[in-house]
Amino acid sequence: MSTFRILLTPGDGIGPEVIEEAMKVLGRVQQAFGHEFQFQEETIGGAAIDEYGIALRPETVAAAKKSDAVLFGAVGGPKWDDPKAAARPEDAILGMRKQLGLFANLRPVRVHPLMIADSTLKPEVLEGTDMVVIRELTGGLYFGKPKKRWENAQGRQGVDTLRYSEKEIERILRVGFELARTRRKKLTSVDKANVLRTGQLWREIADEVAKDYPDVTIEHQLVDATAMNLLRNPAGYDVIVTENMFGDIITDEAAMLAGSMGMMPSASLGRRRKDGTGIGLYEPIHGSAPDIAGQKKANPLAMILSSAMMLRLSLGLEPEAEAVERAVDAALNDGYRTPDIGGGEGLEVVDTAKMGTLVSERLEKGG
Ligand code: IPM
Ligand code: MG
């Protein structure tokens, strides 16, 4: 029996509701496969601001560092929305990424055949869409210095800094090439090399790293063209690699291809051990959704699918991860839907807890 330590940070809004359902499914995984998951819980985000005055306590970071993985719910809500407040819920996620060194954010976008009608795009455009966007997560505009606001005779001023080192660019591209190797062997490197110096450096390094991966086809694309092509021909992408801010924007766009954000998991990874595993933070990309919090409407599938990514990428439990993904598919195939992925003939709309139960009941060990 293997033992793993998992830190739970439910956070705000629907975060705690969806974490509870992921726990249900992981409970079944423990039983079915004979593992022991030791869960520890920490308060983060707005909830931590209320309780401790800060969104991410050093104790929480220390607990995360001692864990094999972090399951992260969501942070934020109208109560803490004042942009001038000293402590902001978002500090929790940004702090976790930076302090745990989680530089690679993987956001898979697959259009489930049963859900193709839920997208705003035409089915024939979506057909075959299956990509992973890899977003650099600890550099660029989010963290570059100087980063500040001030006032002078000309009025109010502000600055953020877009800065990347050779090392930062190289390591994220390698994550992309390694992943592309296990997929359709196509990598799209997204930059703004026609305007930005960091973009030129990015492209130069992408070409250098590409030499180590002759089996992978590399294509360079300007980020504005990517924004367009994601809607025109999403199935043309396999692995996309891009810097932090561009990745933030295009992953929201890409998520909408799948119809609902309620289905989209993500993994944030740092340095890997030799066997490919290592600490990671796993979160649904939908956020805290304060408008539906407490109403039992949240779709727990993104959180459950994020926990499958955790099983695979941090715990090295591939068959367990596949079992969870199959159980999610089985619940959908059986016609169950949460409100966000809507009703329709022959479909039954269920609440958050019911969906979690349906998935956990379908978890089976066999392949
Ligand atoms: C995301 C979110 C975060 C980001 C926010 C909550 C700080 O939009 O994970 O994409 O901008 O990275
Ligand atoms: Mg975002």
C-alpha cells in the first residue's frame, strides 16, 4: 500500500463544494486500488483574509511543500473585490505558483463528443479538437520588476515588466516538446516576436530547443493569430506553449471551445523527478463562481478531472487516473448533467453532490 500526502485548499465560492466531490471520488480510488491518501486542509483566499488577514499564510506554503500534491479549489468573490485592498484572494494562487516553483501550467482542451452541441461554435469546426495549452506560470508580466504605481507631475502612472530569461523560456519549451512527443508530435510556440524583445528571444530559443526534438514539428505563431485560429481551426492544434499573460488569455478562449468551463481541469507543475512525477497544484479553471455558490449547481467534473491529473502527474498513478476519467465519461454517457452542461431529451440534470456520487459509483479498477 502506498501512502500519499495531499493538501486541500478549498478556498472560496464553489471551491469547497467541488473539492468535496473530488474527495468522494478519491475515497473510492483508495478503496479500489488500496492506497492511503492523507489529506490535510488549509484555508486560503478570501476565507483566509477574513480569518488571518492574508490570502496565503507561510504555514500553508510549508504544508504544501511537505505534500505530494495540492488540490486547489478556487479563490475570490465580490466581498474581497476592492482592487486597492492590501490583501487580495488572488495572492493565494499567485503565491502558491511562485513559492512552489510551479512554472508549467497544463490546460488540456478536449471537446467531449457528447458535449459538442454545448459550444458556441459549429460542430464541424470543433470536430477533433484535442489540445494541451502549456502556459509559463512564474515569469513574465505577472512577476517582472518594476511593478508599481506612482504619481508625478504628469499624473498617475503604472508599470509592469515583461522579462524572461533564457533558462525560463527553455525549460517551459522542453515541457512542451516532451509532451508533444507523447501526442501528435506538433508544437505551436506562441509569441509576439514582431513587436516584443522577449518574443524574439522566445522564438530564437524555441528553434534551438527544437533541434533536440527532430521528431516534433514546430510552428511559430503570433499570439493575435493564435487568438483567431483557435476559433477558426481548433483541431489543428496539438500542443501550444506560450508565456504567462498570453497563456492566461488564450486558455480562457480555448476553454470555451469545450462549451463549459465546468469541465476543464488544469495542472501546475514544477521540476520533475527522474520518474516524471513531482509536486503539482491541481485546480479547475472555472474559478470561484460566486453567482452560483451555495446553490448546489456547480459542476464538480473539472475538479474531479483535476484530481485525475494529480494521480497521473504527481502520484504516478496512471491506471488510477484513467479509472477516474472513465468514471466521468460513464456518468456523462449515462445521461447525467449538471445545470451548466444543460438538459435536453433523455438527460437528467443533477446537483453537485449527486454528480460526485454518480462518478464515484462508476469508478472501476479494471481497464
Ligand atoms: C488563471 C486566473 C489567475 C491568473 C488569476 C485568478 C490570478 O485567471 O489561473 O488563469 O491570472 O493566472
Ligand atoms: Mg485566467
